[in-house]
Amino acid sequence: MTYTTPVFLLAFLPAAYAVWWFSPARFRGYVLLAASLVFYWFCSGRMTLAFVLTGLLVWAAGLQMERTGNAGRRQCILASAVI
């Protein structure tokens, strides 16, 4: 499913928008995250796990960078997360 297929334009996008619209404001970010993961799953299946793991790795690296006060250590964490 790509952005130009009828399945995306006529089924997935309206359904995701309706769920987002009717959800409370504090949950809308989670609804978009879930819709993104579902869309990614339809596009590439198995690679969804790699997508999620990469996001968690970058998030954890950001937390570590925030905790350390040493600029050199922050650069090392950033480099290891990018590579």
C-alpha cells in the first residue's frame, strides 16, 4: 500500500483520520503512532520491527545524552546511535 493506491486513499486514510478525530486530545499522538505503524506494516511487513527498534534506540540515546553533562560523552553517544 502506497500513498496513491485506492486502498490508502479510500479506506486507510479516512479510517485513521476518523479514529484520530474522535479520540481525546491526549491520545491523538498515540493514534498517529499506531496508524503509522499499521501503514508501515502494510508497506514492508517484517521491517516494522526494525523501525520500532531503531526508534527505541534513538530515544534511549537521547535520554542518555540528556543525563550526561560531558560534551565529549554526548558526542560519543550520538555517534554510536547514528552508526
